Amino acid sequence: MAGSAKITGKHVLFALLAFFGVIVVANTIFITLAVKSFPGEAEEKPYMQGLNYNKVLADRAEQAALGWRAEVARAERAGDGAVIGLRLYDAAGAPLLRLSIDGALKRPAHHGEDAALAFNLSSEGIYLADIPSLAPGLWDLSAVAANEKGERFDFRARVMIE
């Protein structure tokens, strides 16, 4: 067996160091790419939101006491944009007609395509918002309705614009 190479302790050490070196480099690359693509915060200032959570609970209780309900009456393409329609009812089921409603559309999976919404009452009792330029797909709608008494109603829904 002359001329055959023997595996020594140095060979095993270098093989182990190379193996674990490749693992460390690969993990470093993946971690860096993951943190750059999504830093982990879905909301801005999550710590401050946590401190103010009791106010959020109080606001929700006030909203529940109003008994208002909302539904998406329309969500459809209009040229390059879209039209979103909301219908709001009071506790007795009567339509609410003198509200100011502002809102926003956001992509559920990524940022940068948000659209601000300003709703106006139409003749059918539906509050409509025209968006001049909007890509089709899945969107998260959030809206805040307020009446002249200062009563507020927060509404959230997921809509599909096709």
C-alpha cells in the first residue's frame, strides 16, 4: 500500500473547519437577506402601541356601544384605478348618511403601494372613494367614519380588486 494517502488529524480538523465554515457563511448570508427584506416590524412604534393598548380597548368599547355596522358595498376596477363603496348602518339598521369618512388601502404583504381614500356620499346611500391608479389584487381597507357629534367608527376589511 505504498503511495496511498493517510487521513491524519490535520485532515479531519481542516475538513470539519471547512464544513462548519460553509454553514456559518450560508447562515450569515440568509440572515442578512432576511433582515434586509423584512426587519420584523409590521407596525411602526410597536412599543408605544403596547403602552397605549388600554386606550385602544376603551375606544373599542365606545364603538361597540354605538352599535354601528359597516360593509363593503362595492370594490371594483374602474379604468386604471378602482372604486370602493361602503355602506354604514346604525344600531336600528337605518343607513348613516351624514358622516365624514377617510381611509386607506394597503397591501397585506408589502409596503409602498398604499392609497389614501376620501369617501363621498352617493345618491344610493353608499360612500364612494375613487382611486385613480390602483393595481388589482388583495388589499386591506381601513376607514374611520365620524359624525357631527364626534362619534367615531373604525372599520377594517380585506377586499379583492379584480
